Amino acid sequence: MAGLEKILADIEEEARMAAGNKTDAAQKKADQILADARRDADETVRQIRAETKRQTQDLARRQVSAQALARRQMLLAARQDILHDALKKARESAEALPVKEYFDLCLSMAVSAAEKRSGRMLFGRKDLDRMPQDFMERLKTALPDGAELTLDEAEEPVRGGFILDYGGVEEDCTFDAVFAEREAEFRDICREILFREEA
């Protein structure tokens, strides 16, 4: 019996050792799986953090960009308002010039716009009533050879400036028309004066 007990004891010992080896192997495998899982989880967390940081930075950049754009748009709108007001005041100032300066300006404009043929210079009633007596004489002297203008009242209301009429073909020399025609040029001049320091 002693031999049988020894065999059983040896088998039991071998079984214990085999079980211990399998347990060790299983533990190593479990440890490896756990280490791999931790490594994968750490990598996933790192990627999520990196992506979150990138998205946060992108959002911050977009917000800064949007704020800068909004600021530029508000500044542009304010500048447009200032330029519009400056042009309006310039036109109103031309209309409100003292009589001599007003008609000197009209004379200069007429000389520049006159064609070398006969035509009519049409003013509004208000301007005809306040026109200096020597205006026509000065105009005739200043006009280029071949150009001849007579005075008449415009059928349509004229507020500042005049209209040249050559047999139904009209040259609009009202301040409204001159400012509208040369608006881009006037805007550039105003922009240069008003916003010079920012250039």
C-alpha cells in the first residue's frame, strides 16, 4: 500500500505542479492582457485628449477669427457711415457757398463742360434770382472759342449746380450728379484724409 500511496502522492504532486504551471501561465497571460488593455486605454485616452485639445484650439481660433471679422465689419460699416456723411456734408457745403464763391464754382464747371456750339445753361429759380449781374459777362469771356451759352430756368427743380442743354441733349452739372459721377474719387480723397494715420 505504501507504494500505492507514493504513486498517488507523486500523481498529486505532479497535478499540483501542472496546475501551478497552468495557473502561472494563465496569470502571465492575464497580466499581459491587462497590460495590453491598459496600454490601449492609455493610447485611446492620449488620442482623445490630443483631439480634444486640437478641437478646443480650433474653436478658440475660429472664435478669435469670428471676433476679428465682426470687428472689421463694424469698423468698415462705421467708415462707410463717416464717408457717406463727409460726402453729404461736402455736397451741402458746395450748395451753401457764399454767392460769389458758388457762382465762381459754377463758372469753372461750365467752362470745363461746355461744348464748342450753342446751348443753354439751365439754373433753378433760386439761383437765377441770386446770380451776380456780371456772371454772364464773365462766362462769355471764360468760355472756349466756339462755345456759347444762354441762361434759362430749368423745367425740373435744380438744387445746386446747373444743366447744360444742347438741343435736347443734356449735360447734368448739378452737384448731385457731379458727386454721384465722381463718388469713387471723392471717397478715395475722404478716405485718405480721414484714415491717413492707419495706412
